[in-house]
Amino acid sequence: MTLFALLRGNFRETLDTYWVLVKITVPITIAAAFLSRIGAIEAISPIFDPIMHIVGLPPELGLAWLTGMIVGIWGALPLIFTLVSPSELSIAEMTVFSSLLLFAHGLPLEQKIIQKAGPGMVLTTILRIGGGLLYAFMLHQFCDVTGWLSEPLNPTWIPLNATPLWSTFFLDLTETMIWMFVILLVLSWGLEALRMTGLLNLAIKAMSPVLRLVGIRGDAVYLTAIGLLLGISYGAGLLIREARSGKIPPRQIFLSCVFMGFAHSLIEDTLLVAALGADIGGVLIGRVLFTFLATAIIALMLRSASDRTFFSLAFHAKSLRYTDGG
């Protein structure tokens, strides 16, 4: 396949993905702007107040968090600065909120993929949301005590800001959607370049020894590393095939999916929230360290769980051909 043909195919795939995002994101963003202007956001934000208060965030951002969990990160991006002005946020707050998004986003789609690989959807979803809240709380407390990242937010990209006029709002929304496509395409082509040069494969191989430290072994190591860098659709998608072949033990599949739920698509997602002003140390380094520690603890708990407990609570793919182990 020629480079031109490869780029053209990649462009079409990106366009298809983008069109799905447009159909979801635009109506939600317009609705959120309308609700904000009539005061409805202020009325419903107290619903999110207890959770947002725990992690030190404005309650208005609860709507963006909920949208991100259901639709995905791209669906939440235009909402953030529509609900809260950048001037009202600190770098710490954006980093904490970005962490919530990175742990749990696009749950209906991603958790369905994970379920097809074998792990139960309910437990892995609870782990992702709970893990995100725990990490966001710890990060908030650390920033609050030390004063780290207390500087005013200065994003390099503002997807959409609250504006007094509808004409300006729709112009900004159009510009935002154009930039979303450009960024999505550049990231997609960038990942393709990493694949073609072999750098991506080298990075995956380098991660393998570290993944073994948290209990992920055998063929699951490579697939987890793929998910870590590229996303659940790639990593768990490949796990589905391997799970059905019986090559990877169920407990290894479960650990791999838990790990990918906590940390995946490190390249694309991290670059997105960094453009919004989130700190790399908080959304990347801290998140990855938390993921390794949390997965190691879960691996220890799995070792003491009986097969009956494991298969009744954590693994429900009865149609797969496998033998337990690991």
C-alpha cells in the first residue's frame, strides 16, 4: 500500500469517527449553552455538588463530567468552558477534572468492548469511576496542601467559551468543530507514523517488563501495552479474539482490562487535556503510577479469590473457551 493510499484510508476513517462525534457533540453543546443561559445549569448543578466538592471542583463541571462518561472526551471538551470560564479555574482544577475524564469516559462503548472480552461490565465500570474519583481526590488534596498548580489556568486551546450572543456562540462552535477534526486527523496520522517507523512497537516492548510487575503476564502483556498507548478499542479489541481462543487465562484478561480502564490512549488523550491547560505530571505520570499501584493491589486480591467468587462477580463470558489460571 502506498503512503498516499494509507493516508487517504486513514482520512476516511477519521472522517467517519468525526461525523459520529458531530452528531452527538453539537446537539449536547447547544443544549448545554441554552440551559446555561436560562439558569438551568445553576439549578441542576447542586446535584453534582457533593461529588465535585470532594474533588475540589465547581459543581457546574459535573455536567461535563457526566457527558464525558456517556459520550466520551470529545463530547465533554466543548462543554467545559461553556459551563465555567477559563478565568475562574486554576491549573490544579483543570488537572483534577481532566483526571476524572481520563479514567472514565465513553463508558457505554468502551465497557461493552471490555465485556465482550469476558470481564463483567458492572464491576469494571465501578472500578473505573471509583478509581477516577479516588485519584482525583488524592490529587486535589495534594495540590491543596502543597499549593502545587495553584496558578490561573492558561489553556493553549479553548474549544468553546461562554458568549453573550448566540451568533458568536455558533461561530465559535463551528470553529471548534473544525479544529476538532484537524486535531483528530493530526493525532491519527501521528499514530500511524509511529507505527510505520516502528517506534510504537519499541515503546510497547519497553513496557512489557513493567506490566509483569503488577501481575499481567504472558500474551496479555503485549495487548495491555497496546491499549495503554492506543486505547481500549485496540487493546481490548484484540483481547476479545485471544480470549475466545483460550490462550489467555480469565484472571489475566480481567487484570488487563482493569489496567486499560484506568490508563489507556496515553498519547491522544493526554495531548488533548494538556491543550486545555492540564498539567502533564498530574494527568500522565501520576495517573500511570496510580494505575500500576491499583492494579497490583487488585492482582493480590484476585489471588485470594476462589474460582467461584471470581467467575460470579468479575467474569461472565460463559461462552468463551478457556481454562482458568494465572
